[in-house]
Amino acid sequence: MADIKVVVNGVLGKMGQEVLNAVAKTQGMKPIGGSDIAAVIDQIPSPTGEGFIPVFQNIKDGVKGADVVVDFTNASGAKNVMEAASPAGVNCVIGSTGLSEETFEIAKTLADSNNTSIIIAPNFAMGAVLMSHLVKKAARFFDYADLTEVHHEAKIDAPSGTAIAIAQAAADGKNSDFNAPNAEKQLIEGTRGGLHGGVVIHSGRMPGRVAHHEMVFGSLGQTLTIRHDSINRESFMPGVIMAIKASSASTGLTVGLDKIMGL
């Protein structure tokens, strides 16, 4: 079987470099190019030490000959990738967060009309995906839910896409809103956090963190804590590799790694 030919969008960024390394080290896959709007060079050394990989500023110039494009940039970058890759018959694996409902609709239309696969996931860490699954199962037994998420200081969106997905999983599992009591005196505005389906969400940003999510359910005389930590960016790579392989065997829009994991 021929190698899956992969292009990495945002290849000069931290996540892009991790994806490039993972693909290069995975049997049956081959990185054939990268793109980055910040590129001032036209090639970078291969992670294997054998030769160079071409780099383009515009993803439209980089999709030729690819089987799949992997994107970990931002919402506008993800949209550009899908609009460039899908009409060219190239599949997409999207890890960028903050996508609008309109972008999801565009993704579905592109995948269906071009008979390609577009996989979008708020988190590619399998443990985080399992956390959402467990949260959904536990939610119906509790009336209160507080969710804390902490990421590195450069993360653009708050709360994280994963936190929203976890809160939605809790709301889906309970099939109603949780109780979220207001403080009689809120001495500092916003201290109680934001709300999603009655789940109170708190966001932290600081150096030294990659991704931390902790759900605490509360009921009479007890709490249940479900927590996941990504210690480094390598934690996302097994899920990314799984999604790349799945993209070659499916068509249409798939939202969430849980579908690929069979949860």
C-alpha cells in the first residue's frame, strides 16, 4: 500500500512541528510539504534527516499531490485549508479551535460536494476525548458541575474548545441544565465564571501548562472529579495519526475524535 502523503499547515509553529515529526516517524505516512503564512524560506530539513520538505506561504500552492492536509493554526487558517484542499480532492484533519457554526456548515458542504473527508476535533488527546465520554455518562447523577480549564498563556480563545465540548457532553448526558447558584455578593465581577448548560466554566492562562481540564460534579454529601492533563504536545499525536489514517477511509464531515475511536 502506498504511503499517505501529508501536508502540514502551520508547519513552522509548535504544533506544526510536532505533527511533522509524528508523520515523518510513522510507517505508511510521508510528509511531502508544509505551508505557513510566516514562511520566509522555501524548504526545511526533514525530521528524518533525509533531504528537505518544501514550504509554501499559501496553502493553495501546497496541496498538489497530497492525500491529506493537517491544520493546527486558527479558525481562519482552518477555513483556508478546507477551501483549498477539498476542491482539489485532498482530505483535511483540522485541530484548530474557535470555528464558527458557519465554518462547520462550509466544511460539510465542501466534503459532500467534493467526496472528500474533513475531520474536525476540538482535542486530539485520547484521554481528553475519553474524559468527555465519562462526563456524559456521569452527568445524570449530579445536579452541580464546575469545570476548570488551564492552558498556556498564548492560547487565543477562552474557554478552550475542549472545555466547551466537555460542558456540552455534561449537558447532553443530563438532558437538562445544572444548578449554578449565584453568589449573594460577588466582590470581583466574573469570579463565578461563565455558564454553558448550567456548567460553570473557569479559564486560566499561564506558562508551564499545555492543557488541563477538570470537571467536578457535586451532589448531596459528595463530589466526583474527572481530570485530564496533557503534559506536552506529543499527547495529541496518536490521535492525529489515527485521524490521518481514518481520513483515507471515509468521506464527509466528521466532528470529534470520539467517532473515530468508536465511543
